[in-house]
Amino acid sequence: MHELSIAHNVVEIASHAANEAGINRIQAVHLKLGALSGVEKDSLLFCYEIAAEGTRLQGSRLEIDEIPVAIYCPHCDDILPLPGVQALCCPRCGTSSADIRQGYELEVISLEYESSDEPELSL
Ligand SMILES: [Zn+2]
């Protein structure tokens, strides 16, 4: 399964970062997920639990920040987020544009962990 290998990757990245920072118990992993990343959110959440089992991330949450597709519209001279991925048209003026500027993201952005002073680690 595609999502399972991605989930393993996320766990690996987070574990490595936690190791470097000397963090034992991670509460949550924050991930940016673009609408065009080809990854299904629910499937990834499910696979995350499997991938995290037996690691220091076991029992932690995967917080997914969904990033919409955004295109550059030459007519508006602006970057606009799209309501969906069906049509690559400017939501303001309707000009079609294949100049995608956002939506392929798939990255771990930060970790949440138990600490009194700095409960978040940015990656
Ligand atoms: Zn436009």
C-alpha cells in the first residue's frame, strides 16, 4: 500500500528528529499534505498507527494540515487557491491555468512533545 510506505517514512523522519533533539515521547506529528500529493488522508491516518507501533511514536497523533491546490492566474496576476482539483481554472475570473504553485506538499513540519518550556520542534 502506497500510504503505508509514506507512513513509515513519516515515522522515520519524526523518530530521527526526536532522537537528535533528545525527545523521548512525541505527542503529535504535524504534516502538510497537498491535495495533489496523491495521498489519501484517512488512509494515511490509518497507516500511521500501524507504522508507529513499536516505535517511540506509538500512541502519538498525526495532525494533517491539508493544503489546497493553488494556481497562478495570468489574468488576475495572482496566486489563488482552488476549491477542488477537478478543473484548473481561476476561481475569480475563470481563466484556465496549469501553472500550479501549491498542492504537491507532503512534508513533516513539526513535532509536539511533552515539555515545560518548548513543547514544539519545527523541522
Ligand atoms: Zn483570474
